[in-house]
Amino acid sequence: MPPEELIDNEEWLYRSFPVPDTRWNNEIHGAVVDGVLRLKRSVWNDRNYQPSVDRKLLLSSPSEVVERETDAVVQIQAQEVRDISGSIQSSAGTSRTHDVIFDKTPLRHAHAQITTFPPFADKPNAEKTSWKNFQRLLSLAAEKHGWVIKPE
């Protein structure tokens, strides 16, 4: 793998999302409560259980990840994603490993995906609960860093 495709533990990743999110019933994913950012797990919603992020290292400005003028942006470090590994079991009782994989696309040159092995599945309900727990842990990690771009 070429060195530019490796994502170092110290690398920062941006997660962009619309506020309100018209894709998810106008959900408001985060708010400042008593001066502290609180993010809902829904910040990490993804139909394929592989949330998209963008590598800060490959961008000149966080505004490059904004798709809509109502988007907000938070950040998380690759190490924080990887540190969640082992904390959530699969429905078969095996430990999960989480990683961040570079996935450059024609429209997003800094695009990466958060992946999990074994991957989350649509069934049974225990899998959905594990996915929700993973999303919650991602939100807890990201909210420590505050907004990169505040919602309007």
C-alpha cells in the first residue's frame, strides 16, 4: 500500500452532516448543553455501517467537506476510532476491530471510511444494538473536540 494511503493514529478525520438532517427526518444531531457539545449517535448514521469521514491532512480547509450550507463538521482522531476495538462484541460473541481506510473518490479526494471486522449486520437485533453502541462511542470521542464548523 502506498504511504499516502496509510492513515496514522494521530491523523484527524472530519465528519460532516446537515443540520437539520433531511435524510433522517430532520434530525438535529448535536447541540451545546451547558456549554458542552453533546452529539447524538445519529451523527454516524450510515446504511452500510461504514461512516464516511475526510482526512484533514489532505484538505486545505475544513470547509472542503461541507456539501450543504447547513452542514456542521466535527472531528475525531484515527486512534480514537481504533481504540474502540474490543469494546463491542458481535452477536456471535467475537471481538470487533475498527479501522479507518482511505477510500479516495473522484468527488472526494480525502474520503475515508470507518470499517469494522467482523462487519455489523442488519440482523439480529443484537447486531443493531452493537452498531448503536459503536455510534455512541464515536460521538463521545468526537464531542470532546468541539465543533470544527458550527451549524447555522
